[in-house]
Amino acid sequence: MASNVTRRDFLKTAGVSAGVMVAAGYSPFSYAQNDKIHVAKIGCGAQGLFRHMRSGIPMVDDLDVVAVCDIYEPNLRRGQMTAGGEDIPAYYDYRELLENENVDAVVISTSQDAHYQPTMDALDAGKYVFCEKTLTYDQDLSHGIQMSRDIVEKCHETGLFCQVGHQRRYNPQYLKAVWLARNENSVGRIHNLSAQWHQNPRDAWRRPVDPNYEFNENEAQFIDDLERHMNWRHYPDRSGGLMTEFAAHQVDIWNWFLGTVPRRVWGSGSTDYWRDGREVSDNVAVTYEYEMRGQEDGFNDIPLRTGELEANMHELARPYTVRGNYSCLLANAHGGIKEFIRGDLGNFELSEVGCYMLGERDTQDIGEAQVRARDEAVDMDEVAEQLATGATQGVPEEAYRNPVPIDVVEERNADHIQFAAFAKCIKEGGKPYSNEMVGHLTTVAVLKGLESIRTGEIVEIDPALYAFDFETPDPYQYEYVDDPNYLEEGEEGEGVNV
């Protein structure tokens, strides 16, 4: 039997603990319904300023930024002004911020090598944490994975949670796509994945550095080199580059749709285009393999399409492999940023600018349709009628190339929704969709992918890296409610669990 770790393996029985109490609805803070949660912002760079402090946190009535922290003076002052002005306490040292008893929770968007310690210290200080992805990183990749495990363990010990910034988990179209896959069997049995992050940025993914900038006394305590500080994404002691910056978002989507984690990975990457001193790859190609258990695993219970196999339970239970192919470029934007989920009945094409479902049919039908489309004038009204009645025999290929939008009734963006979820889980208890286990699974996957790129070898991923000896939060939560106000109104709806 193939080795695998699935949703069921994570939901282990454990004794009563602070973590179990939170999951049951206990919260160490007693908020009245109209009380605000006091948030401190650690890291006020581009992500922290624009995605968090402008399009996210201020949109949520339950959140109020009461302090900011950054080791770079310009960012610190921009964060302070964005939060409300000079009266907002501003810190260079996050440890001093954590001593502020007016702070209930922190939102961390520092460089990736600086996620770990502020998260651990904040949890020790009794504060909930929102931390950007990738949850942890260290140039010693094994140590980076262990740091991620430490955070999961710390959340369990303290009864708090760490929500991780995988905002696609809060994109309503993504949520509906997962719901359609699991509840409606809309794409059938998922058997192939791909994703791409193709960009051609004018700024070469580089931030400008003032060569005449002089550190003040406080900055000098924390920053040695302004270039390495501003462009930390380009240096392997600070960041995993494309794998931890971009692939983390998209491999997480694969994990989510499959309800399991990859078992092995192989990849390659190097710096082949940009000649600007960066020390991380500017293009990568990586393949992940997921070992699926088949029909015997309750989470992977979508039947095979083939009628003969549906009658053969032995064949249904046979393990199978799903492969995900990942591509990231920084010198060509063709195709953009997308994830593809391919089943035997249909396909999802997903992106933050729109999600679509596409049909699937037999190759023989496609060939016949191409002949018809070539030899005959196509009446698209007739095609639409055929599709509506399910009569697809002979329908021209053009009809299958037109994706159907996954529409939702939702006016908020994913940044707004993820912080609304953060507030709701603090006030009402429970674990967010993008909890510390989601962050941990992704950390393991992308750091192992980076290991394969560095070594040039196929890397097996030990299932023990994902396992803990206590109950961990469900990393595969998905529920869909087509209601634009369900978080603000505090209504449970049908199975809402944010």
C-alpha cells in the first residue's frame, strides 16, 4: 500500500488542552460584540502597507491597528501614518511592542527569515498571530521545517492560533470551486495539476536602494546592508526565492483540492536571465507527486468515470498518483498566474483575477467535432441548445474552449475576507481556514522543492514531517456560502467555519 498522509490522519484524538478548548469555542479574550480587537503591525513594507493596512485590516470593523513596528525608518513612519498618525506607538524592536498590554494580536509581514521568532514570541506573550507565507524559512532547509513544526507545537501549547497569509483560501471563487469539486463532483476524479507564475516585471522584482542613505541609531542596531535589507528576496540566507514567494501560494491550492500532501518532488532552477547580482533562481520548473489511496480513503471518494471500473471495488481502491507541474518565470508573462485542476469530467482554471470551469469529453468526440467545424458552418445557437440538453455528441470543439465563470455573490476582496476571518476566529473561537497546519504543510512542500533544485535530485518527503502526537487543526477546510455579508453579520449560514 502506498504511503500517504491525508485529512483523516491529521484529526487525531488528544486529551483536553488549551488548543482543544479554543477549537471548542473558548477564547482567552472576552470580547463584547462591539469590542474591537487591538492589532499591532510588525513589518510595514509593501505587503504590510498595501495588502494589509490599506485593503485588508481597515475594511474590518472589529480590527483596530494600535501600534506598528519596522526596523527601517521610512517604512515605520509610513506604517504609523497609515495606521492613524503620530499618536500611534511606533517601535523598531518588536519585543518592546509585545510588552504593550493594549495589543491583542499581531500581523507579521517581515522578510521570510524573520517570521519565526516574532511569531513564537507573540504566542508566548498571549497574542494571536497572522503571519505572511511562507510560514518559516531558513537557509538550512531542515531547520526551516523544524521551525515550522515549532510554531504548530506552540499554538497547541498556548491554545492560540497562527493564521497564515494564503489569501486564496479566502477567495470566494476558489472556495466555490473546492465546494463544486467535493460536493457536486463537477470535475470528476482529479488526476492532474499544473500551475504557473509567469511575470516580466519592469522592476526586475527589485526594490530601489538609495546609495546615500544613512542609518539612524535605531536602524543601525538591526540593518547591516541596505541592499540586502531592501532586496532580501534575492538572497538565499533571507528567502527561498520563487519557491517560497510564489510556489507556496499555488502548491497550497493543490494540497487543498486533493486533501493531501505531496510524497516526492524533483525540480530545477537557476539564474538565466537577470544579471543584477541576485543569488536566487529567476526561473524554476518543479514536479510534485501525490500518492492517492483511491476509493478506500473517505476524503478521495469521487468515483472513476469508467463504468467497468465502477463495478470493480478492488480497482477503485487501488492507489494512484497525481502529478503537479509547476513553472515560474521572471522574464515572460505569457499565460500569467494560474492554477489548473484537471479531472476526468472537467477542469478548473483558477486565478485571483477570475476562476473558470471548462468541460471535458472523449478524444474521439473532439476529433469528430473538429472535422465538423472544418467542413460545415457552425450554428452556435444549435450548439448552445445541445449543451443545455446534455446532447454533446458532435458538438464543435469551440464550445468546449469557452470557459464558464465561477460566479459568486461577494463584493469583498480576499484581503478583506481573510482579516474578517481573523477577527471572527479570535472573537468566537475556532481555527481559521488558513491555520498553522496549512502554513506548515506548504512550508514542508516548498522547502523540499527547493532542496531538490539545490541538489538536482529527486527528494522523498517523509510523512513524519507532517505528523504530530496531538490533535492539529484541519488543513483542508472548505465551505461555500454565496452570501456577501456572512462574516460581518456573524451568521453561521450553511456550514460556515472560517
